[in-house]
Amino acid sequence: MIDNANEKNALLIRHHAFYFMNQEKPRILLTNDDGIHSEGIAALENALSEIGDVFVVAPVSEMSGASHSLTLARPLRIRQIDERHWTVDGTPTDCVLLALNQILRAEQMPHICASGINHGPNLGDDASYSGTVAGALEATILGVPGLAFSLA
């Protein structure tokens, strides 16, 4: 008997394999912890746009050190800037969770999630406090491979 976790994993494998079989441009979710207006997210979006379709869902302001926290004590506000950019007044984890469960339509579901570029290093123990790392981790937990980028 196949349980729900196995069925979900099978669907995710088919979703990611679809890209490789059809050679379509990969869809990339981009987030960070330095905020939508940071230089790092702009640079990463510019670079990734050359290889895929990028959708940005990022905090409205800096959320460095937010770790893997969720905003629970108040409603979150989502603001759509244009057809590929949204802000959330929450943490990077909130951004990824909302992107995958509410903001992006089925045909926009990403093949991969990139988080960063963090302003500064996330080395050693710092990684456990990093909102940048948490954004990539949350995507991975939800079935989308995640990568975190930081300056060293």
C-alpha cells in the first residue's frame, strides 16, 4: 500500500523529471533574508534569469537572523509588485511557504528554489540562524530542491 508521503514523493519526482524530459526552461523560486530590495537578490535574479524563469517572493524588509521561524502572531501581508515579484511582511520561511501554497499557480511551481545572495557569510554555527539557509531548507522540506547562496 502506498501512503500519502510516497505518493507525494512520486509526484515530485515526476514534476522534476518533466523538466529534463521536455527540456523546458526551469522555473526558479528566489527568496532571501535581506529583503526584496537587496543587491544580492537582484544579482542572483539577473544571473538565474539567463537559465530559467525566475519568480521572486521575498521579505519586504531585512529579516537576517530569522532562522527557520514562522510568523504566527499576526496575519501576513502579500504584495504583488508585478507578474514575477511579490513581497511578504514575514520571514524567508513564510515567503517560501506562501509561494508554494498560495502565491504561485500550478503551472508556475518551481523546479528549484534559490535563496540569497546573503550579505555576508553563513559559516559554521551561523548557518543555523540564517534566514537565507532557512529559505532553501523550507523549500526542500516542501519537496522543492533548495540552494542557499552567501558571500564569504
